[in-house]
Amino acid sequence: IDGRKLELDAENEQSANKWFNALQHRCENIEMITSIRRKKDDHYALKLHQ
């Protein structure tokens, strides 16, 4: 087995993992933001109903 190919595979795997983690992080942030917005909307809705 070629050692350089293994190194390249390892690098590709690392960058794929970084990309995946970044994507996951972004999704979590979006979920967090939408849930915060939802809470604010609920808060306004409650104020309107009172």
C-alpha cells in the first residue's frame, strides 16, 4: 500500500470531518435561533391575549 495515498486519505477524512462538524454546528445554531424566535413569538402572543 502506498504511504502517500494513506496520508491523503487521512487528510481527506479530516477535512470531511471538519466540514461535517461545521455543518452540524450551523444546523444547531439555526435550531437554537429558531427556538429563541419561537419563544419570543410565544411571548408576544401571550401579551396580545392578555
